[in-house]
Amino acid sequence: MSIYEKHVFVCENQRPEGDPRGCCASKGASAFTSALKQLVKDAGLSKKVRVNKSGCLDQCAFGAVAVVYPEGTWYRGVTEKDALEVFEQHIRGGKPVERLLLKRPEKS
Ligand code: FES
């Protein structure tokens, strides 16, 4: 059983400029992490919801990338502007933000 009700990992991996893989750090990941952390703190949910930065989650082309457990919901292209929506709709409301979901390609 998890200590937290929700645990969010945000890739903040950084690569040198010009690396063909790109990185989430150059796409605003840390601003998203900071905004989400602040929302959790301001709502008094720090004992129930944990937001951590992570290393590369191997989805670099879709950065900035985040994943929410225990449900394992992946987000792509998150920025600081998306933090409030993810917090209100998903973290508090339990409903993932559809427009930001990183979906697996259909198997053929
Ligand atoms: S650099 Fe963020 S997923 Fe790889």
C-alpha cells in the first residue's frame, strides 16, 4: 500500500543543447513541478500527495512528461500553465486531463 494517495513524477532530465533526443528540462518541466508542488502545499495535501522530479522516463519526444500513480496516468507536453488543471481535475477530482494524456500507440 502506498504511503501517498497520489504520487506524481515529473521528468526534469537535462541534456546538452543540440542533443537530438531533447529533454524535458528544456521544455519547462521544472516550472510545472514547482507550480504543482505549490498547489499541493497550499491545499494542505502534502501528506497525501507527493510531487517529485525524476530522471528520464524514456518518453523524451513527448516532454515535458509526467506520470501520476497509483493509476499510472501519463501526461505529455505539460507546462506551468497546465499545473492548475492537472491539480484540480486529476489530483483533487480524480479525472485525468484528457487533452494532455500520453497515449500508447495502437498495436497493429
Ligand atoms: S528527457 Fe524527459 S522523458 Fe526523457
